[in-house]
Amino acid sequence: MCTVSWIHEEGGYQLFSNRDEKHTRHPALPPSAREQRGVRFIAPIDGDQGGSWIGVNQFGLSLCLLNRYQDKAVTSDTALSYASRGLLLIELIDCRTQGQVRIRIEHLDLTRFRPFTLLVLEPGHPALLIHWTRRDRLIVNDGEAEMPLISSSHDLPGVISSRRQLFRCLMSAADNVDANLLHTFHSSHFPAASAYSTCMHRDDAHTVSFSRACVSRDKVEFFYHPNSPCSVEQAENNLEIALAKEPV
């Protein structure tokens, strides 16, 4: 369960993500700088399965994963054993371009995963979206019109409607979509602190973390708040790595 948004900037972009989870899940490990197949990346780690929902690497490529609850009926066979979707993100985090992600996805056996949407951001390119419905893999080469991305296990149509209504109101009151607007959006309790607010609060679940990945011409920064955006009880974890000069 997540809400994800982004903005493109000269030389890079900023990516924002709220992660919503049930209280029964183990806390995530904070982000750290690691290396896979010679590529450095930053990502927090899921406390249950060891995967991740968001990561950015030294080539300025970001991946962000959301569950597709709208396809839940397709995966009603509980006898099937699925791999954690977060492991897929870690498997792809060393890709250097959107094109490499697309090629790898086309050759992977996705039937081992429940439905998901994978957002792929690269400087100077529109958002790439990969939707796995359990039957089809749908690739959207320009996914800008689908921002913000919203996932919820509770009344998905109602949650999408509420959060997008807020997003439209914020846009109509501003001259342009910038980082401040997106931060306001991710911190909001409109229409109340509930299942429908972007900063989500339910009896059985809530927004457990807020992440922001910033890619500029020379570096990658990752800001991580290990609690709801409305909480000020814990300080952010901030990391950065140098941007590689040749993403080929």
C-alpha cells in the first residue's frame, strides 16, 4: 500500500513515496548504500522478506514498487506460493537505464510474483511504468499522466478518488508542481486522518515511512523518515552517493 509521486527537474528528478503497511509487519531496515554487480545503490530493506519497495542507484535510475490490489481476484488461488515482489526490485536495481529494465522484465518469469506496478525513473526521460496483472505485463513508456500512483487494500476506488481530488486541489492553487507541493500532498490528512488520506491512518495499518530520492547532475540523495510524514518523533536518515558519469 503506497502513494508515489515525482517531478522532473533540470538534470534529474525527485521521487516521493509513502509506504503504508499493517501493524503486524516487522519494521523495515533504514536505507544503506550497498553494491550489486558492481553498481552502488541506496534502498531501505523490508523487515519481513528482505526486498525493498524503493531504490536509486549510482546511474540515477530509481525503481519504486506498488502492489496492484485491483488484480486481487486473479490471484485468489491461495495454494500458490509467490516470491516477495520486493525481491524483484532488488534483482533489477543494478540496471543502468530504463531500456535495460524493460529488457530484463521481458525475459523474467513474472508468474512467481503477485500483481504489481513498477515505476522506473531515469534523468531526461518520462516515467516508465510496468504493470504485471498476473496475466499480462503491460509496459507504458510514458507514464506521466498516471502520477500520482496509488495503491490500497481498502476501498481502492474510494482511496484513489480522495487522494487525486486532493492532488488536483493542490495543483489548482499553485503555479506549478514542485517539491513543496508534493511534500504537502504526502503529509496530508485530507479529508481526515484515515484510510483515505495520503498520510494514512487505520486501526490495523498506517503510513510507516516516507522516502524521497533526489537525482541531480552530480549526485544521488536519499532522504528517509521511518514513520508517518506527520510524525516528528524520529529524525530522517540522509544518504548520498556520487552520480556515475557514463550510464552505458
